[in-house]
Amino acid sequence: VQLQASGGGFVQPGGSLGLPCVASGSDFSIKDMGWYRQASGNQRELVAHSSIFGVTRYADSVKGRFTISRDFPKNTVYLQMNSLKPEDTAVYYCHADLLRPRGYDYWGQGTQVTVSS
């Protein structure tokens, strides 16, 4: 299974970006998907998570500004980021926990998001 993330870039404070991530491969199904980020010098942290039941959770720092959504038939997770702040600058990674085969998880390659004036 491969996760392909895209959509990163440079944006001014207050701007918006959308990050799609598509999972591809054969003979698999996905349970949960999420987005993490890692700023320079920091540990990777959870940004948003979406379960197979459609339950979502967010880091406190992005609540009300970011929205995670999934297209289950297309094995896609999408992170809509609004009202971006300089502290949102990081490399963003998508992640997937598989339902089948059970016990496997995968990371995307990361996409850079830079928020600066």
C-alpha cells in the first residue's frame, strides 16, 4: 500500500490550503486515516484523525480551523486547513491503519506547508 500526499505549499497567515492523500495498492481495506505534522526540531504530532466509523478528533491547536474528511470508496483522506498561522508550518504526513490485512499501517511521504508573510 502506498499513500500519496499532495497540496502543500506556501501561504500567508489567514490563508487556506487543502491536503489530499490517496491510498493505492491491491487487496487492502483501510480502518482509520489521519494527518500528522512535524515542525523543524519537534516531534511528529497528531493533527486530525478519522475513524472507520466517521468519528473525528483534532489537536487542540487546530480545532475550529482544520477539517478532516474521507472518501471511503476512493481511499482518500483530505485535510482542509483554514485560518492558517505561522505555527502551522511543518511537514504534514498522512497515515493509514489497515483493516485488511490487520496490523499494518502506512505513512505518506510528507508535504511541506509553510505559513509566512
